[in-house]
Amino acid sequence: MSSSAREAAGALSGVRNGRLESLARFGGLFALALGVFAIVLLVFGKNPLKAYIDIFSGTLASGYGFSEILVKMIPLMLTAVAVAVPARIWLINVGGEGQLFIGALFATWGALTFGSLPSWILLTMMFLLGFLGGGVWAAISGILRARGWASETISTLLLNYVAILLVNYFVFGPWKDPEGVNYPQTSEFVSGAILPALGATRVHLGLVFALVAVMLFAFVLARTRWGLEMRAIGGNQEAARRSGIPIARYVVLLMFVGGGIAGVAGMSEVSAIQGRLRPSLSPGYGYAGFLISWMAAGHPLGIVAASFLLAVITAGGDILQITQGLPASVVSILMAIILFVVLGRKAGMR
Amino acid sequence: MIGFLRGLLAGSIHAGTPLLYATLGELISERAGIVNLGLEGVMLMGAVVGFVTAVLTGSAALGVVAAALAGGCFNMVFAFLVITRRANQLASGLALMFCGVGLSALLGAPYIGSQVQGLNELAPPILNYDALVYLAVPLALLVWWVLFSTRWGLILRAVGENPTAAFAAGKNPHALQYQALFIAGLLGGVAGAHLSLGIAKTWAEWMTAGRGFVAVALVIFSKWDPLRALAGALLFGGAISLQLQMQARGVPISPFLLDMLPYLLSLAVLAVWGGARRHAAPASLGRVFQGTE
């Protein structure tokens, strides 16, 4: 065994031990976050125990509830990978929400324009359009960053608002369903533009997109030259630049790929869940994706685990809205508290 | 045309006021070396606490005071994370934003649809502005004076440029950063209160609609100078007001497209100013002072 291989093996077992330990740590942090959120609920005169029981019985305790978790995991995993890809070279993509909306917008254009094509061609086209839309939207920020004109953090944030307004413009304006009376929505997609679902559930083909995205991300990172160069840029930008890695090209490309993946989330939501374009397309999946990627520190398996957790919380928000009359955005408090405890843990635990 | 321009100017000043308060707050914290993307959440907390206080007590002035305090205290959560716990500033800021979105929705839910008198308009009656509008320009001057002509301002800027050197000179960078973030929170809270009590006179979930992020862009535009921030806030207020004026006059452009103006303007301004003038930024902006051990 060569020395480098031995080192790699040692590092791997270290990661395994670290993973168990970090899992335990994460459990502790999660319990702390739940405790703090329980106090917030108590202060507002709600019963936290009942809230948690409601969330649990509505999500994990029934087959249908569990399938809905999978449904929510699809856009969450995709938007998390959309953040994790550019994050490999320390780019901060907070624009998943906008990229998701533009992806949905492009896919909707495909669905409304080429509705007469056979389903598999139409869906492939919508997939590519969604990827292209989200990718181009993120690449704007990538170009601004690569040229040294503007930080991608703030430009992706600002473009979120522009993207949502753009969708509103089309939905209230040129694409408004003439039969929808006053509802802001496009007309219903033809059946060929709907992603196939699994049995009687709402779980759809997007789950495959999401899992493939996570696996491709892991594979490219670990096994390809691109992954190596990305790690080089992420490790030491100056050294990478001097060894001839085209950093500016990577900045734009990784933003494009990340945005494209968020665009696929938009495409699959609009096609499988909504069946038409509406402004209420996403309850903040893009922002939640950022959180997930941050909590998972960009690790592929961590992304799946954290997506599951946030899917339960997101679904929990809908449940609390019904059973406790709380505004749906209340769960963003829980998300924030989780992030607070993850960020605020002692420096030595990092 | 005269009427249009007059309406545009009046509207710019009105819409620019909360942006100016928020921008001045962010500017102070960035001068101390800390970027706070949670300003959006701070503004929301200010907006909701100000509104609820005004509904309950009937006094808009009390609402503004409560909003400022709420903003200041809320920002301390962020301060603890980034200063004491040395957490990443961008992620902590976004977490604060999430928290503000949710907490303000929870606090404000029973008051949706409530009416308040709002801030009174002061004399002279030509332009009908409230007191916060009149206080905005003197405040910018005050911040400028404090930052550039007082001892505290000098030390604060030193912390933003090089906290280690400030520490070596016998100053406490962490204490100054806490102070800066508290003041930034106060101003962010007032900015939110002006939105809910001065402009909208009502509460709606996520009513800041990204103005906190626009303010962060405005700080870059202003090259971290409070006096330039005045011009910036007026310009962005103008972008918001132009949309209202055109809509009021029935100009056949979709309001959604016009609503994009402030965001697109922010981007354009960032692209033009951000790259070329980066050297104007405090040298240690966004870095965490690790102590000297």
C-alpha cells in the first residue's frame, strides 16, 4: 500500500468516526433547537407538545404523510445541491429561490408552446429549459463575480426578487389563464407536460432527478479532474490560479450548474405538483436549500439527511397552520433556531 | 409634467427615508467590520413591534421607540453569533433574516387588517412629511460627524480596518462591534417602523420586500460614507416612487416590471461602483477577529 493510499484510508476511517460523533452532536443541537422553539410557542400561548405531536403524526406516522415528506424533499435536495456546487469554491449562492422561479418560468414556456409534442420529448425539453433558465439566472451573478463587479451573495439575493416579479408579470399578464377569472395562474398544462407520479402518491419523477443530482455531485467531486480542480480552488485560490486553473471560468460555470439544478426544482414543481404556473410556486424552498447545504457543510449524504429534516419541518408548517392556526412562516423560526445553534456551537466543536 | 416631477420627488423622499435609516445602520456595522444580511429581519421586527405598539397604546411615537429597541435587541442575537461565537457573518445574517420573517409573522398575525393613525404629518404642510423624514438628513450628518470627528468613531473605524492593531492599542474590538451592532439594530428598527407606521400604516407579512438587502447594496454604493448614503437613498426612493407615480397616472406598463426597478438599479449600481471602488471598503470587512491568543 503506498503511503498516500494509507493516508487516504486513515482519513476515511477518521471521517467514519467523525461522522458518528457529529451525528450525535447534531442530535443534541437539534434537541436544543426544538427546546428553544417550544419556548417561543409557549410564549405565544400555544401548546408546544401538541404542536410536535401534530407534526409527527401528520408526517412520519402515516404512509401518506411520509410520501408527502418525499415530495417536499425533492425541491429541497435540488436547491441544496444548487448551493453546494458553487460553495465548493466558496461562492455563496443565496439565489436558489429566484433560480427555481426562472426554471419554472422557462419550463412553463415549453409546456405552453410545445404542448402537442409527445410526452417524453416535451418533458425532456421542459427539463432542459428549466435547467437553462435557472442556470442563466445564476450565471448573471457568476459573471458579475468573475469580473470582480459585485459579490454573488448580494446579487443572487436581489435577483430573487426580480425573478419572482418576472413570474408575476407573466402570470398576471401575457400568460394569464383566460378561464381562470381572477386567479393569477396560467392555463393548465396538457397531460403530456406532467411528470409521472409514483402510484397514488404525489411522489414524482423529480425524486430521481434529485437523487441523481446528489450522486453526480458526489461523484464529480470525488472522482473527476473537475472535482480536483474545484477542491484546489476551494483550498487555495492563489495556488490554483498560479497552476493555471481558469478560476473565472469555474466561477461562471459552477454558478450556471448550481442555478440549473435549482431550475430543475422549479421545473419539477410546476410540472408535477402545480400543473400550471402560479406565483405561490415555492414557500421558500430556495432559502431552505441554502440552510440545508450549510448544515450539511456541502456533504452529499448530509444534504439528503438535512433535506429530510427540513422537509418534516416544512410539512410541519402546513400542519401547524391548520391545527394551531399559526402562520405558515412560523416554521422559518424553527429553521433559524436550528441554524443559530449550528452556527453558535463552541468553536472547538467545529 | 410639473405635477409628475413634484409627486416623484415627494415620493422619493418618503420611500427613501426607511432606506436611509437602514443604510446608515448597516454602514455603522460595516465600518466596524461586520456585514449584516439580517438587516431585513431586523427591519421586519421593527415594523411589526412598532405597529403592534402603536395599535395597543395609540401612540405612534411610542411605536417608533419600541421598534428601535426591538431592532437593537434582535440584532444582539446576530452580534453574539458573529462576535462571541465567531460564526460566519453571511450565514448568521441569513439565519437572522429567517428568524425575523417568522417571528414578525407570528407577532403580527392577530393585527393583520388593524388600522393605526400612524405618524403625524408635520408643518410646513406643503410636503406632508412625518418627523422621521425630517430627522433623516440630520441623522446622516450626525453619523458622519460621529464616525469621522469623534474618538469613538475613530476607534470604530480602526476596528473595521484592523482589529488586531486596535486591540494592540488597548481597545476592545468586541465591545465596539457589539455597540456598533446595537446602534445598527436601533436604526434598522426605526427603518421598519417608518415602513409600517409612516408609509403603509398597516402590517403585512414580509412587508419589507427585500429593502434590507437593497440597503446593504446602498452601503457599497455610498462607499461607506453617510453623506453619499443620502444621495443613494434618494435615488432608490426615486425608483420606488417612479413606479407608484406611473401606476397612478395609468402608464400602461405592468406594475410588476416597474417593481423590479429598485432591485435592478441596485445591481447596476453594484456592478458599476462595487468593482472599481472596492478599496473604499473597511479592510477587515467580513473577517472575524480571532483574538490574539
